Amino acid sequence: MQRWNVAITGFGAIGRTVAGLLLQRQARYAQCHGADVRLTAVCGSRAGLYAPDGLPGPHGPEREAMRAGLTGEEFIERTNAHVLIDAGPTDYETGGAAYGYLRSALSRGVHAIAISKGALIFDLAGLRALAAANGVALKFSGATAAALPTVDLIEHNLAGCRVLKVEGIFTATTNYVLSQMMDGVALPDAVAQAQQLGMAEPDPRFDMDGWDTACKVTLIANAALNANIALNDVERQGINQITPRDIDGWKAAGVVPKLIGEIVPGEHGVRATVTLRTYPREHPFALVGAKMKAISIQTDAMGDVVAICRTSPLATAAAALKDFEHILMKR
Amino acid sequence: MQRWNVAITGFGAIGRTVAGLLLQRQARYAQCHGADVRLTAVCGSRAGLYAPDGLPGPHGPEREAMRAGLTGEEFIERTNAHVLIDAGPTDYETGGAAYGYLRSALSRGVHAIAISKGALIFDLAGLRALAAANGVALKFSGATAAALPTVDLIEHNLAGCRVLKVEGIFTATTNYVLSQMMDGVALPDAVAQAQQLGMAEPDPRFDMDGWDTACKVTLIANAALNANIALNDVERQGINQITPRDIDGWKAAGVVPKLIGEIVPGEHGVRATVTLRTYPREHPFALVGAKMKAISIQTDAMGDVVAICRTSPLATAAAALKDFEHILMKR
């Protein structure tokens, strides 16, 4: 059996969920892929742990067991991982620590799976070039709407088709807030609820102003549609300006508001937008309630394909491990 | 550039659509996969054509150009294909000509893509063993609900997850007939319309009695869920017994009837059924109108994932060429 050492950087709620799921699936990896998968290293922002034979299951190590300073370059250098999964905090300005982890993993021939979006938005092209130069994979299903198939739907299930348009509900927070507002909750209260549910970022403006959707649109366009757009190229609208009168009008008209990320490939590159739209009740998007996401892809030969799913921290972890599974399948 | 010779057996409407789409995508294959793809041979039930350098586009050959007798074993032997796409008629009793074509291709190390279901229902296990023994692929997206991702959705997009239940609207005819009946059309008239639209088989009982859905359920269970069931293991219900009174009752209750194929994996193998079910209007399946198909997959870690798409002969051809694309990607 081939040995696969997995390291996780960023060991908060998502990192721990990934660790738990990975350890829970060890027998499956052996059976389905002939792979002896070990979680050999984890680190947070200040301390890390390296166990050459693998950490015990099912939940991974406690914080107390970690060694101060085993982070950053040293962590990647010393831990001999075959695959790095980054679940650290996101930083759109500089790529943050995640950018350093991904770069040093890829340049050492370590496959990398990113869950947070910051480093990918900061320099996807650079990271992809580094992966290609070192013959390893860079994957990020967890960053592009989690359990919702997006990049893989275009690349795999629609392989061969020309994509004419991508349209999606990619941000849980805005979808939750809009759903609550349609149920009569005031905007600030709906935002507070989303924060209490751990859905919204601490600074909710990132979601509410459409930046989160714009990030996903950017990643999907660049990764699956050969675009080369920056976050600022996305025309963007948020949901902060919505008034109770808007809500009443939509109810009266029998339509449902959604914050939509859209990509339209054209002769001169893609046009990417984040827009507030309304859908009639018989449109599949109208059914995409709070805590759900959806994508609709219009193609030349397969018509429109729609996918809808729920979203949760476990689903995000499972999306990262879907990437891992694809790496196992390819080797 | 690597040369890829493609042969098509069964050259009716679907076979010709596949040929046209393949020829239309030649430049794309070269650009994306470094593959020099040629359509080098086609045959119907009585005659065939072999053009070692490739048939000209965009629609493939006319019937008159075909040579009588260039069919069957001789066709596979003489045409040096790397990939066979079978789009011939389906025969659930014996596998028919398709079974012979698939067996002789696979045993000669030729990748095979099946569009009709007969041979797969007759002996999927035998065909898969033959493919594995010869190190080639056997794929059949076109046989399991066309543009709707089914097997690939489970194997690729949900990789790593345990499937708890699969539920789907897999047959266009029954979905069309049920939709029309809810709009006030009598059952025999709705069936006649489906036949006029080229949707229903010449003998509509195959669709109406649930056999078509049962076939798809059998293939999905065996291909994606490691089951080993026969068509007759599927508990089956059709839609022929539906009365105007049923329709009135469903309308009054605000629900929508659908013929559902379902697979539930359990400790002692899978349970597969075809059942008439009703869904409330806010369920995604309620929106799946005439000429559409849908699947809902319940998983342990990613929750429920739903996919919905339209169905057409072009989409079926595109599904077969998705299989071809996956073969190109793997080499």
C-alpha cells in the first residue's frame, strides 16, 4: 500500500472537521485506493504537531500537544507531507499565511488543497503555474461553494461542452438574509441571526456587499473557464440597500430575490457580475432556501444543468476531501 | 499529436448526432488534449464504411457510401479503432448486436462507450470484467439519463461520501405524460403526443410500466454503488393505472406526481424500486417539467445534492462524448 502523509495548516473548526473526516475514512482509502493515509502533521498560527506515524483518530490532537513555533516554512520543511490541506484564515490583500503554505508545499512537490479563498484570489495564476512546474495538483473545491459542484461540474460532468453562461447562488449568508427578510425579519436582525449561526464573517460587509460571491465567481471563471480576471473586474452589487418596500413589492409580484453571481464567456474574455435578481416561484432558484446554494450552467450541447445543495462546515470539509480523493484516483 | 480513431456502430438519429458533434469538436480535441481525433468507421445493421484517414465532416457519411456486410465482428476487426461508440438498437433479452460489438471491442483493447442500455442490462458485470482485463474503459453516461449527471455525480463530485439514498426522475416519457395529465390531457392522448415527439419507444409500455426507469436504476446501482442487481430485482410500478380521479385529488392537495427510481444501499445490498410518488410544490422535483430529468443524492457528509437538466438527442450525444473526453483526459 502506498503511504500518503497529510498535513493540515489552520486548525480551527474547519481544520478539525477535515481531520476528523479524514481519520474516519482511513479504512475506505485503503480499500478503494490502496492508500495508507495518515494525518501526520497539523498546525495553527503559533504551534504545530508532527507525528511521523500519524496522529491517532478520530478527532486529531488537542491544542496542548502542539509545539510552539512549528509553523510556517519550518512546518512544511520538516513534516514530509504528500498532501497539504490549508484551512487557515483568509487574507485577500496579501494571501496571508495560506499563500506561504501553498507556495512552499507546491514548490516542494507536495499536492495542495485550499479551503480558504484569500491566497487563491491573491494569486491563483502564480499558484497554478507553481503546481504545474512541480507536477502536483492544486485543488480548491472547498473554496468555491463547498458541497456545491462548480469547477468540477464544468470540467467533468459537462466535459466537451461550451459553457454559455454560469449563474449561481454562491453565498450562504446573503441567501439566508434574503430568505429571512422575505419572512418579515428586518435586515439588521437577519444579519445578526446569520452571525449567531456562524454563517456570516465577523465583518458581515464582506458577504453583504457581494464580495464573497465575487470571489467565487472569480475563482470559477479563472479555474474552469480559462479566464484571467481579478476580483476588482467583477461588477458588484450587494443587498444592504434593500428596503421593506422592495420586499413588499417582490411579495406582491410573487417573485423571490437572490444575490446572483454570473459569468458570461464572450469573444473578448468573460463578463463577471454580482447582481440582485428576482425569480418567479417556479424557477429552481426560487426554492433555494436559507443554508442552500445553487448553480445553473447553460451549455451548447447539454442545455441547462442545475445543481442545488445544502451547506455546512461538514460539507466544506467533505469538499476538500473530494479533492483529496481525486488526487488519489489520479495516481 | 496522438491519433484517436473513433468508430460508431448504429448509425440512426443518435449515431449521426454523435458523429456530427465529434467532427465539430475536432479542433477542440487537438487544442485541449493534443489528440488528433478521426471518425474512421461507422456501420448500421447491414452496411458499414471504413475510411482510414477519417470521414469528412460535419455530418458524416451518407448511407449510399456504405459497403454492405461491413458490420459485426468484421467491422471491429478491420477498422482499427481506439474507441467504439455504440448507438445501436437496444435488446434487453440477449444484449443484441450491441453486446457483440462491445465484447469484441473490449477484448481487442478498444475503449467502449455504450449509449443504448440493452447490452449493459444483459451483462454489465461481464462487460466490466472484460474492460478491466484488457485495460480499457467501458463508459455509458448516455445510457443512464443522458445529460443528467448520475454515475459521474456519485463517483466524482461526491467522491469519498457514503451514499444513503438516490432518488430520481429518470424517464422523459413518463414525466412528460404525467405533466400533460396534470394539465388536463387524457392518458392515451399524452402517450400519443410523447410518441409524436419521438420521446416514447415505439412500444410505450416499456416506459409506461416503469421498465425504463428500472433499467437506469439497475445501471446506476451496479456501476456507482457496487451493487449486483438484475433488472428483475427492481420492485416496479408504472403509471398506466392513473385515473382522472387521481389527477383531481393531487391537484386539490397541491402536489405533483412523479415516477421515481430509488436506490437505498443497506447492509444486505441495495434496495431498488420504481414508484409513483407525489411531491409538494416547493420540492425541487415538482419543478421538473416535461422533457426534464432530475436526481437527488443523499450523502453522509455533503447532505442532499440535487441535479436537474433538460433532455434531448443532442444532450444524449453530448453525454457519450463526455465519456470520450474522460477517456482522453486519463491518457
